[in-house]
Amino acid sequence: MVDKDTDIIKIDEELCTGCRRCAEVCPVDAIEGKQGTPQFINVEKCVMCGQCIQICSAYASIFEEYRTSREDKLRERKMPVTLEEPIFAAYNIGDLPKVKKALTNTEAFTMVQCAPAVRVAIAEEFGMPLGSLAPGKLAAALRQLGFKRIYDTNFAADLTIMEEGSELVQRITEGGPLPMFTSCCPAWVKFVEQEYPELIPHLSSCKSPQQMAGTMFKTYGAQVDGIEPESIYSVAIMPCTCKKFESQRPEMNTDGYQNVDAVLTTRELAYLIKEAGIDFSSLPEEDFDKPLGMYSGAGHLFCATGGVMEAAIRTAYELITNEPIPNVNIQYVRGSQGVRRGVVHAGDVKVKTVVVSGLKNVAPILEEIKKGNADFHFMEVMTCPVGCVSGGGQPKVLLPKDTEIAYKNRISSTYRHDEEQTYRKSHENPEIKAIYKNFLGEPLGHKSHHLLHTEYKQRGYCK
């Protein structure tokens, strides 16, 4: 059975040359077709990571005529018809029309969140150096576009650590199921649901930061502004194409309200900014709004492989020992190797961890778990090569020689931004303390469980 909402990634058969570079980077062998002929996507297998979009080099030539005009192709993709850049064979269906309609609807109270990986890449779309760090210009651009509240996914990343770190400690001290898997990456979650459904209980029950933020917008955020939840239009700016799928999942609905109404990729936001005539590079530095826009350095690390693990260790260590962690920089979880194992000595507890970068590297470890041979407690998996900074919705790196430089610079900016923050541990974020005191109660409590946790299920396709 095919879910209609999984048909987000597409390949234009008029433009595809059948080079199969997309098939080489697909982590789940979802791209099918013979060499030299147009490829197609098996939507049952596809996890919508968008790496095929990033690698695709087949584009519409000005020297050829196609059955479908450029304007019609752009409309099909839900991209601005005024767009001047090349259009490639592999693409995703966008959400720009929905967001533009909401921004002109005087009855809609628009709240936007911005993922950490967006601020280390969006400036590339405006001619700035690869990996430029631009949180202030990003906030200013979103404000000029007309969003009423400029919030931040990083806040929800801190919230995730409070819930996920507490869940990990509970599983370690009260008994499994272990190892616990992170659930922040929607492509990874879908992969487990369709390929390893017997391991679903190992997934953390936490919603991803995107979905936690959306839930908070329509509950706590509504209270802050004294408005009804139904008037809020919740938009997420993400480096990830699969976040569109995640936002549509029926499980991501709280008390009748879908947590996130629309998702724009980093590229789509750049289209919107260009179409509005905003000169991004000359924008002033502005702040995100409070309370749901304040974040720690730990929350910002979520965009890099090992980042969720590092943020979780900073908090879990102090939850277990009640003492400050000796060094907040957890070097062994950083890097680009496909699998990185380590041990954290937290008092008398030895927390054994595994970080997996790139979905192609995870199968041997899952087989290890199925055989009962896994000797670790916590595993972070990110589908894309070096985490969300290399996501399918990020600015497209046109020259292959620049790819490594772009990834290196985006990661470097990530760690620099962490070190710039006043607070570097999620549980020290003052607005996180306030939201538990004034609204949620305690981590894993009744209210936080209702709003911030979910269930995952076996999907139609299984190998």
C-alpha cells in the first residue's frame, strides 16, 4: 500500500538522463530504472531524504524544447514562476503557495520556527561564502516577510533533550527497552517503521523538535499571545525534505490541531525572500522572539551528526550525577566517520553510545541488536551524510569540488555558534526552566507526555 503523502520527491522524466548518480546516493535503493533511461522512485521504499535532489546534475537546457514548458514545470513543483535559476530532474514538491496564502490572510496568526541547520547555509543562496553563519539576518528576513512570531526550533531541541534525556535515564535505571534510538530524523524513523518494525519499541517516544515546537505554538504560544489555537498558522523552515512528510503524519496532531501546517526547505525560503525583493546580505542583525525563540548551544548542535548525542550527554550526565559535567565539548561523538562508539562515565553509571552518520551504515548495527549482541544504551542516527547540515532541502552545491568545503564550513559554524551562547546545556536555558514551571510541569509528566510524545507504527512496506 502506498501512502499518498509519501509522494514528495519526484524525478522529471523529460530531464532525467539516466546517469543513476541519484541511485548511488539513495540509502534505501528506492530509485529504479536502467542506465541511460529516465529513473523513477519507488515511493514505498523512499524515505524522502532528498539526497537524490542534491546530487542530480541533469537540468533543463535552454537549447532544447520540452513537452512541458518551464513555467508549467515550476507550477508543478510549486516553485515561483519568476525563478531564474536552473531546474533539475530530481526535485521535491514545495509548500510555497500555502505559506504565501497564510501570510496574506489577515485572520491567520503566523508563527514560524527555524531549524539550526538553516542559519549555517541560507546565506549561500545570496552569494555569501559557503557555511556563513547568519541567524540575525535570518530572523530579520522572516520578520520582513510578515511572520508575526519568529520562533526557533533550537528552543524545541532543548525541550527534546529534557524529555529524551529523562527517557534515557528512566530506561537505564528502570529497565529498557535498550538501546534507545533517537527519533529526531524523520527519514530514520520511517526506515525503522518499514524495514525493522520489530525494533520500533527502541525508538524514543519523543516527537522531533519540529513537532514539539508546533505543539508549543498552538498551546503555550497561544496563551502567551492571548489567542485561540485555531487562528495560529504554524510554519517550519527546515534543511530536510522528509520534514514535509513528518508534519503530515496523523500522529502529529494534538487535541484536533495539526502541530505544523506547512514546511519550507532552506531553498524554498530563499525563493520566498528573493521573490519579496529582500536584500538578504544587507539585512540588520535581529533576534528571535521570546519565549519560544531562546536556545542553548546544545540545542543548536542538533544540525550536526553527533549533535543530539552531545546535547543529551551534557544533560544526562548532570541528571545522573547532580554534578557539572567536567567538559561540555564531547569530542568523541563529533566527526564524519559512519559509526562512532564511546562510553560516558557518569558517576557509577557507564553510558555506552553509538553515533551513526548516513543511513547506509546502520543496517549492521540493527542486525547486531536483533541478535541480542548490542552492548550499548543510546544510538543517534541521522540519514544524511554529516547530519542535517547536508540535508536534501539545503542549498544545492553545484560544483562537486565544493561539497566537502560546504559541509566542513557548515559544521565549523555550528560549533562556533554553540560556543557563542550564554547557555550551553539545554536544562540551563531559562525559558526551558520557565515552561516547565509555568506550563508543562515536569519532564515525562502527564502534560508533557500528552503534548510532546507520540507513537510510531509499522508501515505498509516491509522487506
